[in-house]
Amino acid sequence: MSDPRWDDKQLKVGTMARAALWLLQVVGEGNAFTKEQLRIAFPGVSQADRRVRDLRDYGWVLDTSVSDATLARDEQRFVRRGVDVWVPSLRRAVEFDSGTVSNKEREAVFAANGYQCVSCGIAGGEAYPDRPSETAVLAVSRRTMELLSGRSERVLVPECKRCKSGTATRTYSIPEVRALLEDLAAEDLRRIRRWALKGVRGTTSLDRAWNGLRTLPANERRKLLDLFD
């Protein structure tokens, strides 16, 4: 089923839902837009920019100049779509489960997890390796955690905006992680235990050698590696 048109006058939805459709059908994922373009699209709607910001609560990813240095101050980038907010049942499902997280709870969740995303491990404020101009912004998500007992419960976890986007049904499984740990060799298990105690992954001699090697020009890499043939 195709999405409704954003400018369909018969569509009975609010500004946020209509703005989401406008982003999809006019701006397009990966493209930037300005507040002026938003004002032209929604004349007479004084809170259109706020309704666009509200989309982040539904998994929509929108960058500003704070997180993307390539953007001007009056620009935003539509990175990725989230929940189809023009579908009442999908929107209500997110609103029912989102709850309110206090600043104290949010800070406690961040601190307990080393201010890192539990999905990809990036720290808040750290640049993404594949996009150095974009820095990670952390948020708190409510996720389902499968326990060793077989039961599930809802927990608060920190996730970066990339991992949080469009994944309202993501679950975390302790039994799956246990199975991964059981497959490790004894030395690897000791290493990951040390990482867990420190709250951060350490680097191996292989990691350090590769990081050093990749700083060299390609021809110098080849010449250096030829010495070890």
C-alpha cells in the first residue's frame, strides 16, 4: 500500500504527519531542507518546524548543523524515516510505550552504560567512522530484553540516533549473547572480561598495527609489508 500524498486535502491528519509525508515525497531521504522551504510548504502553520522536530520521538532521524558540520544553521537533513505517523495504530503504539523518562533516569542510564550506544558502541559526541562530519547523539530507548529464564521485560538503554531510528521493535537477548560467549576461546573470553570490567574495548597488537599501517600512503604500505615476505 502506497503512502498518502502529503498535499491531499482530503487526508485527515495533523501537521506532524503531513510534514513526515512532505519529507518523504518532496525532500527525500539524505537531502537537506530549510525552514523557509518548510514555511512555504505549510503556509500559516506557525509550529510546522516544531512538528518536524517531534518526528524524532517516532524514530525519524533529522540532522542539524550541531551534528552535521556540512549543514548551514537554517538547514536540516532528512536522514531516515521512522514510524508511519499518519497511521493511527502505529503512532499510538509508540506513544503508549514511550513513557516519560526523567533527566535523572536518563543520566543514570547513560552513566551505567559508559555513555555509549548499546547497539553499535559509539560514544556520545564521537564521530561516526564512515561519516566524520556527523557526531553521535545518544537518547534513551525502551527495549524488550529476553532474560535467561525465558521471560522478557522492558528496560531502558542508551542508543545513538542511527540505531534508534525506525527500530521500535528491536529486542535484546541475554541467551543469544551467552551463546556467543560460550563459543569464545579461553584467551578471548579473558580479554572480553577485561573489556567489560573497564567498560571499554581494549585494542590488540593487531588493531594497533593496522591503525598504524592505514595511516601510510598505499605505496609505502606495500613496500613495508614486502619486508615481511
